[in-house]
Amino acid sequence: MSELVTTIDLLRHGEPVGGRKYRGQTDDPLSEKGWQQMRDAVGAHRPWQHIVSSPLARCQAFALELARKQSLPLSFDERFMEVNFGAWEGKTAAQLCADDPHVIERFKRDPLKQRPAGAEPLEDFFARVREAWFDLIEAHAGKHVLLVCHAGVIRMALANALNLPLASTYQIDVPSAGLTRIKVQGVGENAHHQLLFHHGKL
């Protein structure tokens, strides 16, 4: 018998109230624009059998709406929350660069060592997303699942799926309400991952 194939669509949340900033685990809700971005991203498509979501409001609210509309089971997993940015939480790029114009550039070039003060270590973030990822596959093996989450989570999922070095993960652009699809054959750490598309819409 061939191994089970699990398909996971990762949907980043739309724009939150307050616009672009290093929001991390700051729990801002979606703006009206953000709601529209996410509704446009999924359209009238209904390929999923289960929805999993970060519990943060900018993911949770849309996941709840979609689950009700499509009569789908929904679960939340706090391990799929965005990385905690420590001292950068809630600050815009302009605010961060006011005193040090190159601080964000250094962070993106070396996100392992140039982290904000008090931020969650990137290795720890990767480990929690990876653990949650394999648990999701085991729980929903053979199904098509929608994961509503964050840019950082999608980067960590891609790093896991494609064996990318963590130092390169901030070279991956993850747009608001962008969709990524990963096909997984088998379960467990030896499962084969294949990226089907990134930065897409249905």
C-alpha cells in the first residue's frame, strides 16, 4: 500500500489594524483590508477537511468564520503562533531604524545572532513549529488541511520541508494572505515533503 499523502495549505493572515510592524505575539485584530485579503485568497474554494489555526486574533477570527461557512472542524495550536520579537514587539521599521538605520538589515542577514533583545531564539521557534507540524500530519494524515498562521511560521515550515538553513529563512517573502501548499508523503520525521506552490491564491 502506498503511503498516505497529506496536503497542507498555509495561509498567512491579512493586514492587521495598525498596518505593518514587528507584531510578533502582539494580539492585534485584522483590519477591514486584512479581512478582504483573506476572503479573496480563499474565494469560494472548499478543498479542506480540517482547519488548524494560530490562536492569535488575526488568524483566529478568520479561521472561525471560514470553519462556520464551510462546516469544517477547527482546532487551535499555540505552537503555530508567530515568533516573539522581544523588544521589537509592536514597533514599526521606521521606529526601529530611527536610532540605528541598519538594525533590520543586520537582523535579516543573520537572524540567528542579530536578534532583538528578549526575542525568542530562532532555534526554539523552529523547534516548536516543527513539533506542531509533525503532530498535525499525524493527526490528519491523508487529509487536506488549511493552516491559518503567520509569516514566521510559514518560513519555519518551509525550512523544515526543504531542509533550508535557518539563517536563510528571512530571504523568503511571505505576503499578507499569501498561500503556500506543501504535500507530505508518509508521517513522522522521515516523511517526504514537496513544495507545490508559494505566494499564491486559490
